[in-house]
Amino acid sequence: MKFFILYLAAVSILSCIVTVHDKISAKKGKRRVPEKILFLLAAVGGSATMYITMLIIRHKTRHKRFMIGLPAIFILQCFLLILVTQKINVSSLILPF
């Protein structure tokens, strides 16, 4: 559990740094961080931090892909975390027919 918390902290810090870097690069007209990289960081655990950072620095807030995609990734991650920590039987989540 301690490793998991350290992992999330590291990914969150990296996600914040990369998001701010992309914003600065956009303002200066320099090479940007590819969207695939931003979504990859979100998918591996940085979704919440990246979303909050984007709102604070007003970066990509007009892009529905990010404003809907990042919360969707976060919700999926929370659901998976619940499944893993509670050891819920996945078959019980499927509606019985």
C-alpha cells in the first residue's frame, strides 16, 4: 500500500509538471507535449491532478476531449480501485439474466 501511495504521488507530480510545461510551451510557441502523452499520464494515475492543474492554469479547458476524458478516466480508476481493494466478485456486478 505504501508503494502504491508513493507511485500515485510521483505520477501526480509528473502529470502536474508536464501539464504546466505544455502550457508554457504553448504560450511561447514552442514544441508541445503530444496529447497521447498527456492521456497516458492520466491513464497511469495522474488524471485527477492533471484535471485540477488544467483548471487552475486554464489549459485545454475548451477541449471537450480533456474536460470530459480526464474525469471519465478518474471515475474508471476509482471503480477499478474499489474492485481491487474490496475484492468484489466481478460477475456479481453483471445483471443476472
